[in-house]
Amino acid sequence: MSGILAQSKGAAGEQLAADYLQRRGLRLIERNFRGRGGEIDLICRDAKTTVFVEVRLRCRADFGGAAASITAAKQARLILAARHWLQRHGETPCRFDCVLLDGLDPQNIEWLRDAFSA
């Protein structure tokens, strides 16, 4: 997949995920935060909890689907980026969620609340 095509599919996947989470009561507060260590796709608020969301889109299952792509190294980068965000915006209770998309089908979204911990 070319870089531009992958970016546009990634942006579409993030929008699907944001819409899905907002329909379930989360409030989107930031997209694509880049901090030392990595990028956080979506940052939301669920009552008093800051929710750091990793969106994974897989159009093919050749390498295990969307969930298989959230490795321990990826989790460590997300945790580091989240720590930097919290330092800038204030410490709050937080959790790490994942939204898994197999294709860009809004009917095929899986939300993993509290998918991993810091």
C-alpha cells in the first residue's frame, strides 16, 4: 500500500473510531498527539478518566489481524507518550483502550476497554 493511500485509510479508520467512541459517551479531546516515544491516535475523556486510544486498522489478516499488531514494544511507546501528555495537561486517572478495525466497515469495530496497563 502506498504511503498516501495508507495515510488516508488510517485517517478514515481514526474517524470511524472517534465517531464510535463518541456515540458511546466518550468526549474526544485530541487527535494524533506526538510526544517523545510515539504517537497517540485519540485522546478522550470518559467522565474523569483520560483515555488514550490506539486505533488499529487491518485490511488483511495475513499477519494476525488488528489485535496482533499491538506488541509489547508498541504498548511501551504509547505509555511513554501518555506520560508526556499527562505531564503537560495534568495528572488524571487514565486507561489505555484499543479500537480494532478489520477493514473500514463501521459494523466491524471492536473496542477493547482497558486493553493494557502502564
